[in-house]
Amino acid sequence: MGRRYGRFRTNKSAEHVFEAVPAAGRQNPFKPAVELRGSRLTLERGDFRADLDLKTGLGGLRAAPNEQCLDAFLRSLISSLLLRSGGFMLHSAGIVKGGKAYIFLGKSGAGKSTLSKLAAAAGAGVVSDEINLLRHESGKFRVYGSPFWGEMRSDGRPGAWPLGGIFLLKKAKKNRLAPCSKPEALKLLLRCLVNFDPSPAAAEKVIGNSARLLSKAAFSRLEFSKENAGFLELIR
């Protein structure tokens, strides 16, 4: 666990504290169930159950003692907390350029890991090739690093950066930027959103957060070639 999450340790006081105990269980069902009743948030899968009081920040976690279980718990917890604070957990690639973070949305096979590898080889900073975190703070969106990855299997890049822009990703023979409509951007944004809570309240927050992001962030379509990292010149 130290090797996986060590770079994300902090000296700041914790907002949420869990009493954790090991428990038996299997990874079934694969997707966690999330439920909020009042201030009590419950996260549950076959191999873990967590109960958190959002008012006090105190909770309990019973989990199978393995990396996959803790990873699933953290994804369900962080995605739920972000959604309720005006943010998102997104299936996306994240790259840092000029002190800003740029998010690249794409369904499986769109080229998130390919783009990230090309950017890293060219010396650009990669936040993650799989999961990136957006949070709404003081009227603006910021991108946060996470310990979640895809094909690159890095250990994540801790930090926070202002959001520079969001791109809808597509592989092509040449690097090219093109405009995209708001409905087109919203459709892919919702498809790439990580959310395990099926409740109407969560859906309302998803739509509200999405509307805010669409109004504040610049969205474009990026067609990129896997032959080189020339697409970086288009990112600004």
C-alpha cells in the first residue's frame, strides 16, 4: 500500500477518518453500490463495506486486505465526494503544459494511453492516462492527480493545476483541432463520468456540475496521430 499510495500522503489534517478492519469477501458484484441517507454515506461491494458520516467525517471500513479492494473503495469514495462538491472523476487522460492541466475525454480505444505515452516521451507531464479528478473551487475548476492509472501503470502524479481546457479525443492520420458543440461535449462527458450512485439526487448533481463545467471550460475536438507528439503544439 505504501508503494502504491505513498506519493499521495500528506501532512494536512484528514477531512475523513476511517477505522479499518480486515474482512473476508470477493469482488462480486464488480461495481460498488453507493447510498446517501441524510448525512450517512454507505459504500458497499462484495469485498468491502464503508459507512461515513459526512457531518463528522468519521467512518468505518471493513475490507478484504488486498490492493484491488482498497482501490475500488477509494474510487467509489472519491467519486462520490467529488460529485457532492461540484466536481467529477473522469475516465480521461490528463497532461500538464504551461502550468495548466488539460483533460482528454474518450471512450475505450480512443487513444488516452497512446496520447499519454507520446506526451511523456516528449517530456510533458502526465497526470494520469486513465482517471483524472476535477474539483470546482472559488468559481473555477482545478485538476487533481490521482493514484489511478491505465496502461502506463505509473504511480500517479500528485498535485493540482488550473484547468486549461478539455478535448474530445479521436485517433487520426494528422493532428488537428476542430470545434465541438455543447451537446456533443455533454454526451461524451456523461459517458466518461465515474459515478456509482444511481439515485435521482446524484443525477441532479451530475447535470448541475456538467452545466457549470460546460459554461466555464473550453471544449474542442482533438484528432491526433500516434506517429509523434506534434499534437502538443495545438494544446493551449
